[in-house]
Amino acid sequence: MLSVDRDLRGPFTDERFCHQFILGPAYVDKLVGWQQIEIGESLKLTLHPEVGAQRVANATRSLTIIGYILDPQNPSADDAAVAHTLFEGFRNLESLIASTSRYGGRWLILARDAGQQLLFGDALGLRQAFFSTPEHAGGLWVASQPGLLAWHLNLHISQAAARFIASYEFRSQPEYRWPGAATAFGEINHLLPNHCLDLSSAQQRRYWPRNGLEAVTLAAGVERVSGLLTGLMNAASRRFDLVLGMTAGLDSRIVLAASRALKDDISACTVRQKTMPDTHQDLTVAARLMGRLGIDHTVIEALPTMSGAFSRSFKENYFLAHDHYGTDVEAILKHYSRTKAVATGSGAEVAREAFRTKIDATKRVYSAEDLAKLQKMGSDSFALTHLQHWLDSIEDLHNVHMLDLYSWEQSHGNWLAGTQAEFDLAWQETVTPFNCRDVLQTLLSVDEKYRRSPDHALFNALIEGMWPELLAEPINPHNRRRRGRL
């Protein structure tokens, strides 16, 4: 049985719960020095001092943005300008959700209209939200990670979750996954991507997919996605001092291509993880490419283990943080001191049929057992129950493939979102240009034959169209069949 009660109830420190928030019926005064923002009469937001928030309201409606939001059509617009643009077009809650499809960034929006209040987030759910069941917590509480809620509400890991955590399947996978909306705490659920939370009923509901994807030609897809990615990187460069996270992989190359106009204003870095030899392709290819382009490139050396002081801080900052990320986080923090925002290629794999080679892809319906197998969760009832709940949330897939939706919401909205939160100790922010609904929907609307391995024609065409010189260096040269990494 795993016990984390001592850690969860530990004292607050300056490095604890970095970039996080908690929303509920009262402010959390023990989070000393945090921002306190009133969201109507019944909700109080307690927000880490390094996270931005914008609020616009009139007599009947209000809109609050937590985090940062990027407009690819107007890169010079800051968070306040975007908030006012959204508010001006705010006619009802459904139209508000639809109007955010072009925006990138890492954000949550709390919106009120005629007494109804909703919370929803960015396309991949990278600004996470976890919420309590009101009957067990004295009212609805929402926070950026389950450990923060458990710390505040003095909650304990459920027996079912403890059994799952203790299982061979969970412990044998360094990249462990949580099934569906589940957390380790029976009183806490995860708000998944493509869902919104009704703040009155404490129920989350799915709002996408609502309609089928309209077919997009390869050429049209490249043009549209290139414009969005370029606009998003331009917008991000006006907010942050950007460093590109570079590997030999496909996705970081696309983000670099979208940054062509920013060449003189950005730098790049590669983290040399503890198992990497000098000849590792992520080191050699990235160094050659950056040298060819004249972009400053730094290799950050991760130590074999975390220092004792940092290890405690890292594990207190995010519930069940991965030890093998901790050495990277400590090295980045030591080098940049949270003064840089990193741009990554995460999210592109949603459209690359990530799960199609691991299961019969001709099926259109999959069982909870199928999904658990894909994520190496075994046959534990905890995993199967929550994966079945996820399946039950899908009323109609239209022409969205279930495995693509599963990759979007499970791999990215769950694992990736949590991973980025762990790295909040190291970076001022994380910029993920693929985290934009219009980008993801456009990619998924291009014929599958252009998206799949090994050619990845759509993704290579994006590089060719934005910055063809980047293809002078090979992509993942040591394994041509391997999908491009972040």
C-alpha cells in the first residue's frame, strides 16, 4: 500500500505547487503570497504568483482566463486583448467554447452566463483541472493537480487506487498512465480535454466531437496548419524568451520550421539524459542542424540522480512525480532558473495514428480491455472501470477514429499534461504550438495515408513548406521506422 499522507500534509514552501491554482468557496490563505481573485460571489481563486489571470465581466456574464492564451491571427494580442475579444463575441456558453478553437497556449476559462458557470480548457488539457465531489469535500473545489486538492482537503488515496498503484503493470512502466478521468483519490476527478465542467452540478460533459471532420486535401492542410503554427510561434515569442527543445525527431523539426522568422531571437537546447552516449542522435543531429543555421544551441547535462534537497521539492510539487524526469528538471532549473519558456513539438502524435500499429486498427469500437492493453494497464478493475466510463462518455464519434480520440484525451490530456506540470519547476512556461483545436482538427481531417508511418508525408510537407533547408539533416537517422519524437 502506498502512503503519501506525510508529504501531502507537509508545510507550504516557496517551491511547492509551482504554477498551480486552487478554486473553491474560499481562498486558501496557507498558500502565502499567492494571488487571490474573486470569481463571482461563490468562487475564490488562489493562484500561484507566476501564473497570469484575466477577468472581464458585466451584469450578466463573466469570463476569466487562467494561464496564457495565444491568437495566431493576431500575434501581438496579449492575454487581456484576447480576453476582451472573446468576451465581445460571448453570446452563450456553447458559442464561447466554439470560438476558442483557433487559440493556442496553456489556459483554462471560467465562464458565467445567466447563472450557469462552466470551466473548460485548452485543446489538449495542458492547463490541467481536477475537481472534488462536493458531497465529500464541503463544496466544489478545483485545482491544477490532485495532490494540491488532497493536501488542502486532507484526502487519502482510495483502496482501489492503491491496489492499482501497487500493481506490476503500474510500477513496471516508467511512463505510468491514469485511466480516463480517474485519480488516486476517490473524491477527485480529472477534467479531460474536449469536456467542460458545470460548476453548479460538479459534472463534466463532453462537447467534442459534435460533428464529423470535413475532408481536407494535403495541400490545404499544409497551408492551414503552417499558418497556424507560424502565428502561434510568433505570438509566443512576443510573450516569452523562447528556447526550442530540439531532438533528432520530426515534431521538434516542425516547430523549428514554424520559427523561421524568429531565427535571430530564439535559442535551442537538448537535454542529455543520464543514459545518452556522446553519439546519441538527439545530440549530434540537433548540434549539426543548429550549427548550420547559426542558432545558439545548449546541451544541458542531467546528473544520474537528483540532489537530496531538490528531490524533496520535486516530489512535493506534483503528486507521484516521475523520478526519471527529476534529473532533467533539476538540470534545466539550474541552467535557466525559470527565466525561459520552452517550445516543444508535443501533441503532433495525436494525428499520427499512434496506436494503430498496436491493435487491430480496422475496428471502430474497442472495449475497456482493449484500451487498457494499449496503455499497459493490465486487467485491474480500477483501470477497466474508469476506461469504461470514458467509453460511455462518447455518444457519437462521427468520423473521428476512436484510437485518435483516445490518444488525444488519454496519452496527451492525461500523461503529457501531467508531465508538463512536473517540468513547471524548471521553465517559466511550456509552449506547445500543436495544442490548438484548429491545428489538431485540420491534421485529423487530412487523409490517413498522408499521416501514417513510415513516410509521414503531411508532417514532412509542413517542414518543406515552412523551411525546406531543415531537411538537410536527417530525421531520426538511426531508426527510419521509428516515429518522430518530441
